[in-house]
Amino acid sequence: MFPSNIAGLPTWYTIRANRRGYVARKKEIDVLVAMNPETAREDVLTLGAGAAVVYDEPLKLNTLRSDLVCYPVPFDKLVAPVCPDAKLRRLVRT
């Protein structure tokens, strides 16, 4: 799903990938990559039990629910060695 976004509002992408080649979208989200801190909490709360969440470690989304598989990623620590400029680093990690 990619809505038109002229005003700089949050954007969501839906990707369907599987070994059988299905391409039609499905209602459930199996894996959420939460990159927007403003919507991450709400997005996590709408997931079905057993879904996986990849998120920026400081967001601490794993504290919201115990029925999800959470993968906190330290994006700042990963980007810092290759991007010393703070402004550029912020753009690279989002």
C-alpha cells in the first residue's frame, strides 16, 4: 500500500513475498518494520499475535506486547561509524 503523500505525512508500504509466488495483498501483517516513531506504537498495537516487529531499539516496542516477536535494531550504532555528520546520520537511518 502506498498512499499519495504530498504533505509529508507518514507512509506505509505493504510487500507480499512468499515461496508460492502469491502477489495479492492480504489483510494480516506478518512482519512490521517500524521506522516512524510517531506511528510505531499504534502500528504495533494493531498487529495480530505472533507477528514480527523490526524497530529502532530506543523505541522499546517490545514493552507494548508479549505476543509478538521483536527485533530491536540499534540503527544509531550501526550508522555512526560510516556517517559521522549528525544531520546526514539522521537522514540515513530513516
